[in-house]
Amino acid sequence: PGCDDAAPTDPAAAPARLRIVCTVGMVADIVREVVGPHADVDNIIGEGVDPHLFQATRSDIARLSGADIIFYSGLHLEGRMTETLDRLAADGRPVFAVTERIDPEYLLTPDGFDGNPDPHVWMDVAGWRAAVQAVADAMSATDPEHAAEYRTRAAAYRESLDALDDYARACIATIPEPRRVLITAHDAFNYFGRAYGLDVTGIRGISTSSEAGVAQINMLVDLIVERGITAVFVETSVADKEVRALVEGAASRGVTITVGGTLYSDAMGPAGTYEGTYIGMIDHNITVITRGLGGTAPERGMSGRLAAGGATP
């Protein structure tokens, strides 16, 4: 028999997997946890990239257009992609914001964000738990054949998030109370602070496009002296020049503060690493913040999976 006689694989035997495209890694990770083997999940905004400023390229738009389902975070996090996402939804694509069903009473609306809610909901594990349910519901409606499995997987993942939430509370409770002040490059940690009992200050405010002035740095140095704070933090997706300016400003007044570590705020760690998952990202942040502010947390984190040295103050 000739080569052409080989029967093609029966398409019915191996149904095509759904193609899901997400914006940020934090969304893609919870989607992967819910869908399991039933879909290929990709995200277009990578590690170390600021989603507030991200603009989709032609190839990004092509990937979104080729998706069976699109998930994004919402609440204006992907501000410069709003038009693209709206257009895809208008064209009939299933486009879901994982935060769209969060109770408005839960959302924070801080100064400096034009009256819009703070989009950094994933910084409170309980907030992102609600996003997991939204993903499960959207997938169940879109692919009802696997709805039971999506709901089962989501429930199991929410249990893992409950353990992470417990770890956060236990660690933060070990920080001396006056030092429970988190100073970072920009205001991504408001939900984290509310959930776990930290006063939070971002040097650049919630929008990563405004600059901190000398007056604000002096005000922060006053706060640092008053509360006995010994560490401030930088972020992977935001330039650290204002944090460095704060350290130098404090030094000029005879106050020594250190950079207590690098936190993940608007992007996760490298793909393929523990820190490149939502749980790993938050585990890292909890551990680094706790140790940097004088509390007690295991160097390798909740389950011993953090990169060696990654949580060292």
C-alpha cells in the first residue's frame, strides 16, 4: 500500500482543545488551574511588564482574535487594551473580566485613580478566590460538557488559596505592630494591607505614570522615623528610582533604611518557576514582607518552594 493509504486520525477521537488567551499572568494561572487538560492557556502580558502601560501589538491582537475564550482582569488594570477587548466582545468573542462579579462594596476607590476602583484585587487572596469562581462559572457556561470538572477543580484550588490566606495572617501577625507599614514603588498593595493589617504607602501613587516629589519623600522619611521602619520594597514591574531616592533622602537625614526585597505586584515571576504561579507570587510577597519588617517567616516560604535566597531580607 502507498503512503497515501494511511488513515488520518479520527478528529472525533481527539477533540480540539479550547484556546484561551488571557492578559496578565495572574489571570492565566487561575484559568489553568480551573481548566486542567481541556484547554491551552496563554497570556500576552509577560513577567516584569506593567499592565497599566501595556499596548497590544498586531501579533497580540491576532492571538486574541484566534482565541475561543478571552479572560482579562478588568477594573481598568489593562487600561490601554480596553478598546481592543471591547471590540472583540462586540464581534461576538466570549470575553470575560474575572473581577466583574466582585461585590462593589468590597472594592477600594483610593485617591489618584480618577474615581475608579483599585484594580489590584489579587493582592488579597480572598478577592482572587472570587475570581476563581468567576472563571469556573464562565468555563461551565462556555463548555458545559466539562462543567462538573471545572467546578471540582475550582473548589480544590480555592482550598489551596485558603491555606495561603492562613499563612499570610500567621506571618504578618509576627511583625511588631509599629512596623506594620509597607512602603513600595506604587500603590499595588491596598487590598493586601486591608486584608492583612498593614498600613500601605506607594511612592508613586496608584498610577505608574505620575512622579513622586521631594515633599512626598520628606513626608515618607518622617513616617519611617516615627514608626521605626527599617525597610522599603521595590517591585519587579515598576522602576525603582523613587524607592532609591527615598533611601537616599532618609540617609541625608541620618536615617538608615534598606531595600527589604523585591515584590511581585502587577506581574508574576518567571514562567516555569514557583514564583511564576499566583500562589508562589503571593507566598514570596508575604515571606519577603514579613522578614523585611522584622517578623518571622520561613526563608523558603509556606511550603519550602521559594527560590533559595529569594526571601532573605
